Amino acid sequence: MAAHLKKRVYEEFSKVVQLPQEEAPAKKLRLTKPSKSAALHIDLCKASNPTDALQYLLHFARSSVEAESVEGVVRILLEHYYKEQDNSVRLKIASLIGLLSKTQNFNPESILDDTLNTFNTEKSHQVLAQLLDTLLVIGTHLPESLIVRHRLIEVAYKHLSDTYFGVRNKCLQLLGCLGNVDTPLNKDGQGLVPAVIGGSAPGVSGGVCVRDAQSLISDYFADQDPRVRTAAIKAMLQLHERGLKIQQTIYDQACQLLCDDYEQVRSAAVQMVWVLSQLYPESIVPIPSSNEQVRLVDDSFGKISHMVSDGSWVVRVQAAKTLGNMLQVSPHFLEQTLDKKLMSDLRRKRTAHERAKELYTSGEFSSGRKWADDAPKEKVDTSAVNLIASGACGAFVHGLEDEMYEVRIAAVDALSALAQSSASFAEKCLDFLVDMFNDEIEEVRLQSIHVLRQISTNITLREDQLDTVLAVLEDSSRDIREALHELLCFTNVSTKECIQLALLELLKNLTKYPTDRNSVWKCLKFLGCRHPTLVLPLVPELLSTHPYFHTPEPDMDDPAYIAVLVLVFNAAQSCPTMTALFSDHTFRHYTYLRDSLSHLVPPLRLPGRTQAPGVSGIEGSGSVESAQLFLQQSLSRISTIHNLQDPGSQDLLNFTIRDLQRLGELQTELAGAADFSATYLRCQLLLTKALQEKLWTMAVPLCLKHNAMATAAAKQMLEETYKLEFLYSGLENRQVATIHHVRLQAKALQLVLTARTRRGVEPLISVCEKFLQEVESFQRLFVVELPHLQESFVGKLLDLSPKLSACKPGELVKILQTTLRQSGFLNLQLPKQVQRASATIIEPTGESDNPLRFTSGLVVALDIDATLEHVQDPHNTVKVQVLYPDGQSHVIQPKPGDFRSPGPHRHRLITQVYLSHSAWTEACQIEVRLLLAYSSSRLCKAVWSDSSTEGLQPAEGATEGTISFGKPVKVFIMPKPARR
């Protein structure tokens, strides 16, 4: 009894003591995402018919699923799969499983067994095809798992005999994507696992008939369904793309498929024949019905040439494109594609008229008394296969005359590729390409001009050919005319009459289309440079000079006269005797044009006169090497500076900046490197002046002027660093790190100046935290370049990094100020090639005093024509800015179609800008300029994506802005008040 009472007292006491302990902890609330699998299960259970189930599945397909939920969702889908009787619902479930297998960070191997089990009970052919497609998705996401690949190939092999074409298609696709020629399959579908090396697979005896995936796929080249035949060829091509060498034994099968009744099969067969011709070009193949043998590449070339006359335009395009990639074909086979004459064993077969003429000249002609005495002695069987098929004769002629413009373009492109590899073929195809200049489709004409431009170094135009070419100058399309000007720049002509004809037509072009002025001048510049000896006899006629009489001086404002002078002056550069034919006013005009159009008029050594402006030692022979040496010497001289506070150091920086700027003006090849170096040194000079002793030893109220100068210097340094980073191309990681180092110095200077001018600690806390984040980001981005920055500003900051993160804002400012003054000069290492982005606005010229008038409140279109050099991704970065006199500014983004690419690293912007404003009392000028937009976040992704910083997220406050590049143009406009 006492023991029982003692136990009850102890329990009551425990309740009293534990009661507060149970109430003490607060209730915890855990937030969880709703289960996707549970929601899907509820929806599918609510479905009363297959239509409702399909609606729920379609709705679910539009929602996203996390990687950790995929496996559970697949289990729910498979559970309803086995219960569902409707084929369409099961088909959709199989499709959803394949879609879920693509989920990022999900391993589809976990659902492989469950997916494979569905094949045991499935009877629907359509659902089987979709399940095989799901297996293909799983296999492509697990390419390294040999066991998984082997199991999937087994499933494909088992279902290859299915009666439904879709199932066979998917099986062949599986074999093409996952099969291996080194993995034989036996008759039961059991394959040798590739991981087993040096021994046989278990369960497979040595006497079992084994076959690899390649021979298995080739069996289906003869399938009764054309879709299966197409899938078989594509599967074989897939094996080739994966690096597996296709056997030559299937060449005959591929050639037979070229005569298939279905265009998809023929198109794929063309691709297969080409692949085999590249793998075995020198193999010898026999000619049917003949004892001759030819190389495989020549035989395949003839067969593909025959397909240019195919009944389907899709096959004709494919065949024409493929011909352009067969560069190993023999010259006589290649040249036969331009001739329609019938060939027999590569011998021209005489026509009946030619044979009759021969009989007539020999005196032997039919008396009519003997039967068939005039029959041809040599019979030609047109159905017999010769060395090159009769349909292949004149293949390119057929392609260039095709009714479909897609085939004509493909034939022109193929001619271009083959002509660039064979000078003799380029000569023979010249007439055909020139004829294409008269095509009815603009795209074909333009492509023909571009192709002739590419092969222009191997050809010389005759007068009749040049006449056809110059007729295109009357085309209304600006792109066509400018492409033809570009062609004439690099074309060789044969006689002086050709030069005269070209000049006459170009002057007509200039009269009809005045906006082509710059393009015509440039064309005549290159025409004169390439043909000085042909221009020489034309000089008296072109300049209207006379040996005895004075002729009137032409008008220098006439664009046609300037065009003639550009032609003559460029020809005179390589022909010293030509200057003797110049009159006095021609020399004056040369001096004027040399100053105003220096990019079109070369420097000339004129007899009895002082050296032309711009002709100096730096432009002579070897000028690039001497200029390069001068640039290196200037940078080496700067590298000797140890203390930038010395007055002599600042003078040296000033002189070097001046020299580099002048070097960039004189030597265009080094303009990018010289301007880049000068801008970098200017940043160092600005920093040096901002850190003068006088500024930091006086109180802020006593040096407000110096403080304002330092603030402006820091702002200018930041602007210059963005120009260095985004305006120049060809920079390496070392130069980008140097630019970011200067930017950190500018931001540190801004932080120090902010601390001197503001009171209190609160405004500095966020600024200091942001600066430390940028230092940390710099360390991560340029970890490879840190050994080169040990004695620099950043190097010293990183040595103090533990102290910086713990110190107060005031202490951080003092450390930054001391480090800025004590850090040494960081030498600039130039990369091999630096190019500066530039823009030249051609139209409007800004020379007209006549204002552009329009009604206020409405819009007027201003045509913009500009040339862009070395601009990366101009479609997204180049913008047009319009500045009005009242301070308003409009920035316009040109359309992607407004950009053209006439050459490497060159772009042309032809667009329209719409202007509008309220009424003005008089005409005023607006300023039109081009801007280059930049974003620091985009640069991080582009430059360092392949380095150790991959995956690094850019800073939240990514800097975006624009840089003005190119000279702005001013245009007079006059908004008139609206009439009432």
C-alpha cells in the first residue's frame, strides 16, 4: 500500500514538473509544396471517361515538375496506364513519361525497368511506337551507361518484325542512335555487352549467328514501306554521325535506292551515297554492262548528278547541294556536268547529221538498192550505263535552268564550291554564272553575284561577259547594285575597252542612283589599282586634256568627275609615267582630294613637286613593322616608370599618349592597338592627377576645386574602362583583367571621395559592402591572372582581405587611400590583334543647308546608311540616337533585317529613323549618332563561360549603358505648324 501511494505521488509530481516543459516549446510550422503525384492521382480518379482523362493529362503536361517529384509522378502514370483500356490515353501517358525523362537533374534510369515492363502487355502498335520513342529519350540521356544501351537495343531488335511501320521506324531510330557496329546481336536479340572485353558474353555460344547493328539496319533498305526505308537510311547516317565507319558493301544498295519511287527515300539515299564517297573515294567499282572500272567518288558523282534531273524539286535541291561537297572528283567528270552532249564511254557520239555529212564528203551515200546500207555503223544503246550516266551530262545546266528557284540557288552554291577548288572549272562555269545575273528572282541574282565574287581571282572577264554583268547596274535593288560594285572591285578585265565600258556604266549608275556615290567611288578605286596599264592609254580622254590647247577646268563638285579622278589616281600609283599626262588643275585637284577623300586617293610621288601630304617614312615599305616596333618601344619606355607622382613620369605619359594617337592616325593596321594603349595610359594619367599630394593633405572645404577635379577624373576613368572593354575586340583574359583592375581603382577613388565629402557612417556602409563584393568577384573571375597582379592595387587589397571584411567603413577608406597611393604602375600587355569598333555614317551627309520640312505632330522618315567595322553582334548592340535642339533624345533599335554583312568583320546598316516634333519658328539642326550598347552581365557569360568561373552568377547590379562610336552627323529639319 505504501509502495502504491509512493508511486502515485511520484506520478503526480512528474506531471506538475513536466507541465511547463510541454508548453514551453513553440509550435513549428513546416511549409511543403503540394504533391504533384497526389494531385495527378486525384484528377485521374475523377475521370469518368477517356476524354476527361485526356483533358487532365493535357493540363498536367503544361505544368512543370521538379526533379525529385518525377519518379512518383511516373509511378502514378504507370498505375493508370495498366488500368486504362483506351489506346489514346495510354499513348498520352507514354508520351508524358518521355517528356518527364527530360527533366533537368533527373536520372531516368530509375524508371527504366517500369517502362520496359509495359512492353509485356501492350498490344497497340501506336502505343508501342510511342513507348519506343520514350526509350529513345531515356537512352539519349544516359549515353554512358552501356548496360542501359544494351537493354534498349534488345527491345528494338525484338520489335523490328512488327507489322506497323511506326514501330519499325522507332526501332531503327533506336539502333541508329544507340547501336554499335562492335556490338553484335544474335538471333534472339541477346547482344554482347560492350563492357565485356576480351571474352564472350554469358549465354552466347561461339556457334550462334551474330550480326551487328549496321548489317541489321541495311536489311531494311528493301522494306515494303517507304517510310521504313527512309528511317533505315537515316539510322545508318546517324551511325556515321556518331563516328562509326559505314561499310562499303552497302554502296550498291544505296545506289539502287536512288531509283526509288518515293522522294523521301531518294533524298536520303543521295546523302548516303555522298557519305560513302567521302569514306572510300579511291576505291574501284565496276561499271555494269562494261569491263571498265572507275573510282567510287567519280561513280557516285555521276549518280548524284543524275538526280539533279529528278522529278521532285526537294531531291533536286538535295542533289545540287551535295555536288558542291564532292571536291575529290576527277576533272573530266566535273567538266562533263557543264555539257549536255551525249557521251558514250566518255567519247562524244556523232549525230546522224554528222555521219551523213561524212558520207557525203567521202562520196559514199546510199543508192537505195541495198537494205539498210545507210544504217549507223555504231549502235548506241541509250539504256546502257556508261562511265557517266547520260542524265548526269549537263547536270549543272539543268540545275541552273530549273523551274524552282531553290534548285537554281543550290546549283549556284555548288558551282561556287567546286570552282574555288579548280581554276579550270572556274573558267568553264563563268558563262553560266554570268547568265544567272538575268534571273527573274532577286535572291538568285544576288547569290550569283556573290559566287562570282568568290571565284573572281581565278577568272578574267571578256567584253561580252562584262556587258552582261554591267547590265545589272540598272537593277532597282540597292543590295544587287552594291554587290555588283563589290564584284567589280576584285574582277580582272582583258582590254582597255572593258575599262571604258565599266566606267561609262558606273557613271550612268551614279547619275540614276546618286546614293550609290561612295560605293561607285570605291569600285573605281580598286578597278584602277588592278588595271593601271589599261587605264594609261585612256587618261587623255578621261581627263579631257589636249597636247596643244588648254581645256576648261572641270567642276570639283561633280561626283562623276571625282569618280574619274579616283580611277586615274589609283592607276597612277603603279604607273609612274601617267603623271606626265596630268594638267596643272589635275595636280591641284589631287591635293584637294588627297585631303578630303584620303581613303580613296593614294599618296603619289609627283615629279618636280613636293612630296604629297601623308607620304612619310612610316607609310613606306615595311611601315607596319616599323610602326609595330615603335609601339612596343613606347610601351617599354612606360614600363620603366616606378612612381607616377614624379612630374617627369606625368610628362612621359602625356608625350606617349600623343605619339600613340598620331600613330593610330597614320597606320590604320595598328589603329586599334595604338588607341587601346593610349586610352589605358590616359586612365593612369587621370588617376595620377587625382592622387596628388595637395589634395589629400588639406581639409575638404579648402580644396573644393581639386575635389571636383578628382571626382570628374574618377567618372571619366569609369567611362574609359567601359570603352576599353566593349569597344575593342580581340582582347584576351589578361587584358580584361587589367581593365577591371583600373575600374576597381576608379571605384575605390570614388569611395574615398564620397567619404571625404559626406558626413556620418550610414551612407558609407552600403557603398563599402558593394565595393568588397566587387573585389571578391574580381578574385573569382580572374583567379588565373592573380599572379601577375601581386604588386598592383588589387594584389595588395587581396593580401589585406581578412582585415578588410572585419574593419569599419572609416578604416576601410583609409586603407584604400593608402593602397591607391602606394600601388605601382601595372604594365599593359597587348594581345596579338586588337581591333576598334568603328562606325561611319554615309547618309545623311550633313552637308545640305536645305532643311527637311514636315508638319508638326506628324512624322518624317530620315534615311540612315552607315558602315560598321569590327562590331560584335550588331543586331543587338547597335542603336541610333537622335538629339533635338531642346535637349530631347530618342534612341531607336534598328530591325535585324536592316543589317547586311558585305564582308568579314564588316556590316552595313541601312534603315529609316522617324522624326517628329512640335512646330519651330526656324530650322535647327538635330544630331544623329550611333551607339554601342553594352551589359557587364552579358560579357561575363561570353568571356568566362569556358573558364573555372563557369556557373558564376553576375552581380545583381549589372552595369548597362551605351557608348557613342563614330562621328555624329547634323541634319537641318523644320517642323511647320499644321494648317487649319
